[in-house]
Amino acid sequence: MNFVLGINHTVFYVEPEGLEGVRRIARTVAKDIQAVTGQLPEVTDRLPENGQVLRCATLGRSPMADRLLARGVLRGERLRGS
């Protein structure tokens, strides 16, 4: 991701059924990025058709994450906490 260089517009996507805590963390991280780069990433519940997207979710509580795990796009063993 090119946060620091500001080359791409980054969007933090939290699915509409995402937990409020996930949404709150996404907003906090976006503000941290703004503090460092001067650019505030958008936090949205609409999945953009293009651009740089950071998907924010909780494994086991997110339909989106569950679909990505089932398709093999995400490797759950590397993401789950111990």
C-alpha cells in the first residue's frame, strides 16, 4: 500500500453488517495515517469498484471474510490470533 507516498487513494471498507468495533478501529487507523501522511483514507461500507481497498473484518463474524476464506483468497491460519 502506498499510504506514505500518497500515490493511490486508499479506502477502508467495512461491510454494512460489520461490527461497530471494526468500524471504530478503521476510523482510528485512518486518522493515524492522516497524522503521518496528511491524507485521510475514506472509511466506507460501499465496496469501491477500483482503487486501493483495505478490507476490515473480524474472522468468524464477517460474511465477507468467511467468503474470502472459503474461496482461498485469505489464509485463515495466518490471520487468526493464537
